Amino acid sequence: MTEAPVARLASVHLHYGKTPALIDITLELPAGCMVGLIGPDGVGKSSLLSLLAGARAVQQGQVQVLDGDMASTAHRNSVCPRIAYMPQGLGKNLYPTLSVEENLQFFGRLFGHNAGERRRRIDSLTRSTGLQAFLPRPAGKLSGGMKQKLGLCCALIHDPDLLILDEPTTGVDPLSRRQFWDLIDGIRSDRPGMSVVVATAYMEEADRFDWLVAMDAGRILAQGTPAELRARTGTDTLEAAFIALLPEAQRHDHHAIHVPPLVETTRPEIAIEAQGLSMRFGDFLAVDRVNFRIRRGEIFGFLGSNGCGKSTTMKMLTGLLPATEGQALLFGNQVNPKDIETRRRVGYMSQAFSLYGELTVQQNLVLHARLFQVAEAEIPERVDAMVQRFNLREVMNSLPESLPLGIRQRLSLAVAMVHKPELLILDEPTSGVDPVARDM
């Protein structure tokens, strides 16, 4: 790699208050390559990317990007138009009340494109991502996968030299993830000098990158090509290599997941039944006459692409959305949003982060226990059980939005289970979670 690196970091330290986020990071990222940051949640990947993008101030050490010092205001002002930054979170760089078309027009104007050039770029990007049919739809009404595709289109509308993607395919189905990376490959073919830096929790994605940086606890564990990391750890897959690189304390309890088969009975009890369940949003048919029965004790999975109706069906089952046609039965009773006794038997973890951002982890757990009418004397014990089970002790006084994605997912699951539900409905619970945390 004789070309000058796209970025250099020398002895970089970053703290949030007294909490270290990055510790003595010294690193060179090769130019013109696809570079992947891999590691558990909360190890500093997002912090590192935000420094590269100029979105966070350099506290200690030196960060050079595109041949200049990011601590220099003049360099940041000159270089940031050459950088595209897509932050972590579904549609975080979008305006939810604006349509797909309006978001893209807005970003095109920001980067100085005239009306004709904006039209050309918008049509090209939306055709390649399958978004052209959704140009009039508000961004906030898109599925998770489509929000990510739109976020990428907005990031790419100005032909950046450096594309920074923080967990870009979290919440995106496998087919859409493949299409997403095929789109990136096509753009790189047209612009071979463009560098891409990505944080990802999906090891099958990272395996296709040119260079990888494995991180833990704000430090760099290893770097090299995927083949070099596999050879170094003596493993056959990148996922196994990633786990082997982690400190012993984080992987000693890890084991392969085994789900025992459901025990068959002659007269199984039905927990959920959908009868001709349909849902329309205006002229759009989101769910079309769905029928199924789920037995007590059964693990039942919805498989399908983003926007195919999985989340909408789950919301109808919980009473969050009234069905346009048909009915849903929970434990033999028709779903009724006002029937708290039936609702108390269900725990629901939504795809979107839906906790109270102004409340701490502990306050969220206590509030949800009270909402589901857990006896006041039992709440401390229930909260403590969830904190222990989901390893939340160190973040009890933190606000949810300050937590890494994987820890937020654990908190969401703890909240869904705090009232001991008989039925658990999970909408994309492990999207963007690293392999060890996912298996746990």
C-alpha cells in the first residue's frame, strides 16, 4: 500500500467525562480501500468514526484525514465537503417529516447541485436502491431497511472522497444488505479513489472488506486483512477469529446456541391466532389476509424483507394497530388495546428504540414494571433480576440514548420481560449486535 493513507491517528485519547472512549489509538487507514471496524458495542468504533468525520473535537493526540489536521478549523472547513458521514441509527441523517424526494433535494442543494444535476443524481441513486417508487413517502414512514438506503443516497449525492458508515445495515434484511454492498461496490468501481470506512457487527460483511481493525475497550486488538486475522487466530471464519481476539474475560462463557425442539402434545394450547389479518394504510396494503396459529412454548419466526409487513403484523397482535380486516386472538381472547389483563401477559420489544430517553436505565425498568401493574413490593426484586440477567449494573444511572446499540437492545429486552410475560414478541432484537452479545 504505497499510497498515502486516507487517515492517520497518533496517540489519540477521547473521554466522555471521566469515562475513556478511546485509549492511545495509533492507526493508519489505507486509502482507496474498504476498511472495517469490528468489535463489541461500546468499544469506541462510533467515537473513532466521528473524529474522522470532523463531527467530534480531538481532545488528545493527532487525527489527520485527507492530508490535514482535523484539529484545524480551516482544514475541517475545506475537507468536510469531501466527506460523507452516515451516523449509527435508522435514518439518523434524515428529516422524518420530509418525503424521500424532499430529503434528497435538500442534501443536493446543500452541496450546490443545480436542479438538473439534482434530478439526475436522485433518479440514479433511487433506481439503484429500489427507492424510486417511494419518492413521495415521508422518510419517517419507511421501513428500517429503506431508511438506511435513503440515508446512503443522501450521503452519496455529492461524490465524496471519504465515505464513513456507522453500522449502515443494522435492521436491514439479508437481501437488502447484499444489495446495499453491491451498490457500494458499483460506486467504488465508478470512483476507484473513494475510501470507505465502516463499523459493522455483521462478520459476513466484514469478510468482504479490504482491511479490518478489531477493537475492544477503546483499544486496538488487531488489524489486517480478513485472511490475516483468520490465520493469526487459527480459525476458519471471521466470526470465530473475532471471538478469539477478544479478552478471555469476555469470551470464556461463550458457547454455541442450542434450541431444543418443541415437545409435541396431542392437544396443544394456542397462544396466538391470526384469522384473515389485513392492514391498509390508505391505498397501500401492508398485510394481506394473514392466517397462523402459534402454540404455547413455541418459537415462531417471521422471515421476510424490510417493508414486507412483519412489524405491522406484530403491532396488530399486540393491539398497537387495529386491524383493517380479520382478527387476532391472544390466549383465546380477541386483541383489545384496552384489555390490560391480556396485555399484561405479553412482552413486546419493538424494532424502533422506544424507551424514555429522559429516564435512566433504572427508572425505565421501574416505570414499565408499574405500567404493567407489578406489585410495588415486588418491583425492586424484579428490576434487580433484570439488571443481573442482562448485565446492566454498570449503566443503571445512564440515559438510554447514551448507551451503545447492543446495550440498548439488552435494556429493551429487560423492559419487555420485567413483568414476567407469558408471551414475548421481539421485532429484530439482535440487529447490529456483535456475535457474543447476540448469542448471549
